Amino acid sequence: MIKVKDLLEQFEDFKVLAGEKGLNKNVSTVSIMDAPDIYNWMKGGEFLVTTGYIMRDNPLELKNLVIKLHENKAAALGIKVGRFIEKLPDEVKRIGDELNFPIIYVPKNYAFTDIINPVLSRIVNEQAKKLMMSEEIHKSFTQIVIQGKGTSHIVDTLYKILDKDIAFIDLVFNRNYIRCTSDKFKEDIDNLGIKNISDKYYSYPVQIGSSIYGYLVVENLQEKPLEDLDNITIEHASTVLKLNIQKEISNHQIEQKYRDEFIQDLIINNIKTVEEANNRAALYGWKIENGLICLIVDIDNFKEKFITLENTQELESERDKIFRLSNFKMKRSFKQCFYTIYSDNIVFLVEPDEKPIENFTKRLENVAEELRREIKENSKFTVSIGIGTYQESIIDIYISFVEAQKAVRIGRTVYEKDKIYSYSKLGVYKMLYNLSLEEDTSRFCSEYLQNLLDYDNENNSAYMETLKTIVKNDWNLKQASEEMFIHYNTIKYRFNKICEIIDLDLGNREDKFKIELCLKLMNMSKQYSLYMKTKI
């Protein structure tokens, strides 16, 4: 497709009267003005030519014509100044400049056919040339797929054709493919989020339906905008990228199945020798020599929402987004990082790449904290992240996995959700967790709180929740009333009623400790928590 500026090159005696900044507008056809309301029939891209005869008595009517042509996406107005209108009014020039709508001087000796035939011939020739080049480009990209070449070759080919810095941000496998001469472009692609990249550069989503596989990003185009053929090239590249990514997804799913089996065998202690572990790791090109640490990203309240909603597609989409964010962050932060996915959590086995191990553990905690914040900012869920201890032998990583699980469970009980919990820093709560698994724990908790549970069940009240809120607020009744949005006198009445039901003096430090201990043990004990729910 030709542009308005091409008309000035084709007809050397055409001149710009106004709207010079709009010379890059595309011209799709030539039309002759034969009615004052011709703009109603504009379809976009027209170069409209007029003698000005209709406006000869009032040339200022051209101002309204220019405005209407601009609104209807016409490309430019060519006018034979000197035929019926001796001079283009300054007001018309001003509106052309304001709208960046080109107004072109056409010598009065030109017949309309002298303009129409050459321009249409050029447009047709350009379209034929574009179709031929489009076919060649399509063949180039198709050949890449036929030969079994991958995304890297597609991006290389696109870079050579466009002759512009190019990148493909792969959201499926969290990889960036960059071909550029500018260090700044590479730095932006590697460090900016997709929203900021899209604000700064031209970006083209590679998607099927609502599923976005990634974005093709082209260098800043403010000075050199994309041509039509460039857009066609990008569309062809997008098509073969979709085919290639779908093939990769299929292959990845098969390979991931076997990788998951290996990692899950490791974390459930189903591999008994180092030799077996190393041999299976070698099948995937893994060489684990420096031990491992387990990190679990567990989505808060996911199972509860999943069970209560009929349409779970949105939840699954949010879960997948969290897993993608987690995988991307961990893979970028650590050289050797392996993972497997469960329904609401993703388990990472991370190989330390620095010594002493304390320094690496600190870095792991910092990365985990950054990941927690990113997920909170970009998802409808929060996550709790548990970190186990370092295990020197690959076959002992199950210990770190169990510790990471415990860290999440204990951490949520003691410190609430949406936090990072390192097993090594849980102190006395590790002992309490082990204690919560004993049968005596249920009897101990029942001794002090069963009456309250039974009372709530029989009277449809919520004294147990009130007690939990009071304890959470360090026995401060005023703070508890504010959190529960009830009057202070109401919380005082409930507190006294709770003391009466459980037959304890909760002004006594010893009795307070018993209740606090019971609540923590109950939260840690999955078995007892389920028992409570059935009673309630």
C-alpha cells in the first residue's frame, strides 16, 4: 500500500499545503469529489481530489470538509488551487495542520485521469508485490516448521526480514528469545514486565482464543513505523510460533510426566540409592552434585474455594498463573532448579550454587519473599512458602520436603498466611507440631474446649471464633471487638460467657496459656481440625 508522501514523489509538481505530519497515511484508492457530503461514502484510505467548484462561493466550507474527511479516515485531500478557488484560506490550512490531515496542491492542468490511472496502477502493483513477498515469507516460516527447527530459528528469520531488534517473550516456558544490536533493548526485555514493555515497544500477542502464548516485541517504532509488509511478516511468524509452541507443549507434557515421577519418587523417599537417583537424573541432563533444598509454594485457601464453586475454570487459570510466575522466578534466580506440581502447590528442589550454605539459604529466603509479593500483586490469591533444610545427599531430599510441608502448616498456624516460613527458624513450634500428632493431644484439647464446641453446636453460636479472635489479639478485648466489628460490651459479655462454659479463669496467666496451647495444637493437628469441623 502506498502512502501520501509517495504521491508527492510520483507527481513532482504536487505540493503540501497543510498537514505535513500526516504524510505517512496509507492510500488505498483515489476518488473524485462530486458532492459536498462525499465524506459519508468514505471507507478509509481515500485520496480525494477536487477542483473546489462546489465550495467556490465559500472556500471556508473546506474546513468542515477536512474535519469530516479526517473523521472518516480518508488519507488526504488534493485540491486544484487556482481553478475555482484562488487561494486556500489560512483557517483551512490551520485545521489541516491541527489534525495532521494532508492537503495537497494539485496543478490545475491535471485531468482527473492523469491522477487516477497512475495512482491506481501503483496501488495494484504494490498489492501484487506484497502478495508475492507475503507468499515467500510464508514459505520461509513454514519451511522452518517442516524442518523441525524451533522458536530460536523463527525469531532469527523474523529478525533478518524486518531488520529490526526483535524478541519473543515465551509465557508458556518462561523464556526470552532476543535478536538485537541494542544492549538497551535486551536489558528492557530481560528486566521489564510485559506491561512496561508494551508501553515502550510495539508488542504483538501470540494467542489462540483467550490463551496467550507470548508476545512478539519489536524495537521502538516512533521514528520508523511498521510497514504493511512488516505486519504481514509478524503475522506469519506468529502463526508458525503457535504451531511450534503447541508441539513443544505436547512434548513437554510427555517429558514432564516422567520428570514428575522422578521428582515425586525423590520427595516420598521411593529412591533408595544415590546411583539410581543420579542415573535417572542423567536421563534429563541433570547432574546434581551439591545437595538440594526443598521449597514449597502453597496457594492459600485454594481447596476451600475450589470445593465451594461450581465453575472452577477461573480458579484453575489463577492457579496456573501462580505456577508460571513461581517457575519463572525460581528458574531465573537459580542455576539448578527442579519442580513438580500438585493440586494447589508447586514443589521446587533447588541446588545451592554458593557457599557457605547459610549465605545461599538467605538468598533463597529473599527470592521467596520477592515471589510472595509478586504473586500477591498479580493474582487473586496469596501464597504461603515453606523452606526445608539443606540435604547433602540427593536421596535425603525427602527430609527437606517433609520439613517444608511442616513449615507451611506450622507457619500458617502461628503466623497466619501469606508469609515465608523456614523450618530451621520455627524453634519450639517444631516440637509443638510433633506433639499435635499424638493421640493425647486430642484428649488434652477436648478437656478444655470440648464444652465450648458442644455449646456452639447446640445453640448455633460462635463462641469458639470469638475466643480465637481474642487470643489472636493477645487477650485485648477492645482490639478483638474492633476486628469483629461488634460493640465492646458485647465482646465483654461473650468473654465472660466463654469463661463460664469452659470453667476457667481467663484472667489467670496459667489458664490463658492452656487455651493458647490448645488452639495452636488444634490448628496444627489436621485430624483434630477435621474433628472440630464435624462437631461444629
